[in-house]
Amino acid sequence: MAEASRWHRGGASKHKLHYRKEVEITTTLQELLLYFIFLINLCILTFGIVNPHMYYLNKVMSSLFLDTSVPGEERINFKSIRSITDFWKFMEGPLLEGLYWDSWYNNQQLYNLKNSSRIYYENILLGVPRVRQLKVRNNTCKVYSSFQSLMSECYGKYTSANEDLSNFGLQINTEWRYSTSNTNSPWHWGFLGVYRNGGYIFTLSKSKSETKNKFIDLQLNSWITRGTRVIFIDFSVYNANVNLFCIIRLVAEFPATGGILTSWQFYSVKLLRYVSYYDYFIASCEITFCIFLFVFTTQEVKKIKEFKSAYFKSIWNWLELLLLLLCFVAVSFNTYCNVQIFLLLGQLLKSTEQYSDFYFLACWHIYYNNIIAITIFFAWIKIFKFISFNKTMSQLSSTVSRCIKDIVGFAIMFFIIFFAYAQLGFLVFGSQVDDFSTFQNSIFAQFRIVLGDFNFAGIQQANPILGPIYFITFIFFVFFVLLNMFLAIINDTYSEVKADYSIGRRPDFELGKMIKQSYKNVLEKFRLKKAQKDEDKKTKGSGDLAEQARREGFDENEIQKAEQMKKWKERLEKKYYSTEIQDDYQPVTQEEFRELFLFAVELEKELHYINLKLNQVMRKVSAL
């Protein structure tokens, strides 16, 4: 009776375990299906806000304003500006010719609209362009006492504390008087500093001749001084053919060392979001995205309430929280962008005689694009949560988890040597080679050396002795020694994991098997009688196997050995290959090893017996 009750308890626990596994499989499949729908919706949403014409619009505008040379001097364009003289030649030449298009190529009147400019005949110039400069005060740095007799003025680098706020020059118009900023545009991050809004500002005229006279007047009255540190040229265009705004900023920085460094920004954005039917389809995807976000948030809140602190022990739960946070940030940015576009776009388009500051809207639109790009990245990464039940993915995750301590120790050693070489390169080559001009550049230059992208000639020219020594030793220690040590750590750990899997460690269930089993269950529901019939045939056949062997003349000892072999085989398969194993790893005991050895011995005997029988048959056949 006690044995029967134990059997009954074991059967009940097995039934409960099977039921729990079925529930887990069903829940996982439902979650996977729901997440795939969410991922497809997110992909449609992200690709819907990107227009391939953005690249071509940026390319056309950059070619016009960056690559067009000054007439008569082919070497001077915006990219090659190195002096104040070159800057004014660009302003009066390529910039002026690029901004004002008021006639067709045969000099006929292009449009009936008065004082309008259509760049490349397709892009309307919104409002008027603006030029703005920031300056620093005199005596913002200290001259060494021995040189004070030779130099009484000193203009330091640009900082918000060193900025000059006083009027200068003619002091009659806004270009000579400091103006505070009335926009919420972010500060500009340039090569040499972070520049505030405001400054000495003047807007260009609708007339090309008036603008040219303005440039000449500013040049004659020395609008650019020794204290000038940066000049911004801002304007915006709109192309109705592709419904895109292109916000352009050309930047000329004046370092304290002299000369000019140029940079530029071209942002093609879609500020008018809902125009065509496809745009309204994207709007429906945005609403669906918000519904999914609400559902996923509710699910995670329930999980946190149910599991409490145990919820935060899983890396997948942390990824889920990060993804939800990014989704909420993306929704917030999108809402803010739409509200600001609704409030400001009409005001910016209303006045055509003033500068329209679309830079603020373009920046927030770029921020939204960046957030949604990061969101879709982590959304794809989350798929590993579902395929981690696969044997291969389980092996990879086990490999990483096992060797994480060795990798951390290796990383400490690697970065000590790496940063030592980075500082050496910065100090030795920093004043000569652009790749080592700053400590940050030196770090990235060394990563590029590891990948095979390097400028050995520049290093050797900067220092003929230390340059080759630095390069050869860096390649030897970092590339040949450290990186191969890293690969050896990964390879050895992966070999250990594969060995463990070969003796029984397997994932609880695999995604492919889950789908296959669900598919079979559906078929059995539709073909229930046939499945039961096949099972009855299989049971009957196994019961009559011994009787059939006796009728065919097999010896009783052979039948008993075969039945014993079958029992051993079933017991070993149940122990080592059953899908119901819950532990990740079960070491082989001495008793289990003995059973395996006996099984192998009996299997060898059976194979030897079969070989003898085959030899007898072959001899009889050859005798015939």
C-alpha cells in the first residue's frame, strides 16, 4: 500500500510538472507572437519617419555651399577657408550666388512671386539667412612679463565667462551691438568649444545687391576682429516635392592660434508630419505603439508585484525595463516635437522678411530620431530572450556567464597596457599627427590600429626613433598577445560548456521543439481517433514482441538479455535524455558510471554475437 501511494504521489507530481511545462510553453508562444506584432509595428513606425530623399537633399545642399569654389580661385571654397580674406571671398561669392536664385538659366524671370529665391529652382528659401558672431574680451589671458612690451593685448579661447558682451565698431545696428538669445535652441558644440546663443547678429536682405553691399560694408569696417571666435551662417529651405525642410548651419571657428576651422550641419527633417495617406497610416502605427506600451507596462508592473525583489535578478527583466523607458522617452519627444511644430511653424512661416529659426525644431526632431533608433536596436536585442531556449544560444550564454570573471581580469590588464600606450602616443606624437592630437583621439587611433587602419608614415615622420618602436611593440603586445589571450579564454570556456552539454546538460525546452509540439497537438485534436489508434498499435506491438521472438526460434536466454538491454536503455534514456530534467547540470556519480560501463559491455557482447551470426550467414551463402 505504501509503495502504491508513493507511486501515486510520483505520478501526481509528474502530471503537475507536465502541466506546468505546458502552461510555460503556451505563455511563451503567446508572448512571442505578441512581441513580433509589436516589433513589426515599431519597424514600420521607424522606417516611416525616414525618407530616402533626405540624403539626396543634404547632398545637393552641401555640394552647393561647401564645394563651390570662388570665381577665379578654384582652391577656395568653404571647406578650404583658412584666413579672414578667404572667408569674405566666400561670403561675397559662393554663399551669395547659392542663396539668391531669382531667374531661369536663360535669364528669364523665374517666378511671379516678388523677392523669392528658389535654390535649384525647387527649394524655397524660408525667410532670410542670418549671420551671427561671438567674441571674447581683451585681457582674458595673461601675457608673460618679458613679452608685455611687445604685446599689450591678449584674447583667450572662448568660454561663457570670457565672452564679450559690449558694443563695438559703429555701434549703430544689431551687427555692432550684442543681442541676447530669444530662442530655446541648444548651444552649439564645435571643435574648440561650446558656444552660447545670442551674439552680434545681422540678417541678410531679400535683395542680392543689398546683401553684397552689406558684406562690403562689414568688411571695410572690420566686423571680424581679433576677439572673434566663431561665426554662424544659418538659413532654412523647404522642398514641397518631397515635403522636407533642410536646416543648414555653416560654422567658422577662429582659434586663439589664428586661422579658421570650418564645420557644417545639414539637417533634412519632415516637420509637416501628416499630409498623405501613408502619413496617416504611420499615425495609426503610433497609436498602436502606445497601446502596446500600455499593455507591456501593465504586464511588467504585475510581474514586479508578484516576484518583488526576485524580478530584478534576471538580466532580461532589466532589458525589458530599459526598453520601456526608451519607449516612454520616445513618446515624450514625439509629443513635444508635434506640439512645438504646431505652435511655432505658423509663426516662422508668417514673416518672410525675418530670420526663421527652424534650428530648434530640427534639433528636437533629430533627438527623437536618435531615441527611436536606440529603441528599435534594443527591441531587436530582446529577441534573444526567446531564442535563448535554443541549445546553441544556451551554450553561448553559459559560455559568457562562466568566463565573465576571467574576462574582467583580462580587461583590467588589457586597458592598463592600452591606456599606457595611448598616453605615450599622445605625448610623443600629439603635436605632429592628427590621430594623436588629443588623448581621446589617441585612444580611438589605437583601436583603429588593431583593426588595421593606421598612418604609420605620419608616426614615423613625427619621431623616427620612438615611432617604429611604439608601433611594433603595440602590435606585438596588444594584437598578438592580448587579443589571442582573450580568444583563448572564450575558446576554452566554450569547450568546457560543450563537454558539459554532451553528458546531459540541456535547456529546459527549446523554441523549435515548443512550436513543433504545439503543431502536433493541433493535428491530434483534429485527428484524435487516428492518433489513438496508432498508439494502441504501438502498445500492442511492444507487448507481443517477446512472444513473436519465441515463435521465430530465439533462445530464452537471448530473449531475457534483450529485455534486460531494453530496460537499461529506457532507464538511461529517461535519466540523461529526458526533457523533464530541471537542473542545469547533474554530475555523473560512481554508480551511474558503473551502469553505463555495464551497458557498454553488454552492448559490445551483442555486437559480437551479431557479427558471429553474420559470418555464419556469409559462409553458408558462399558455400552455395
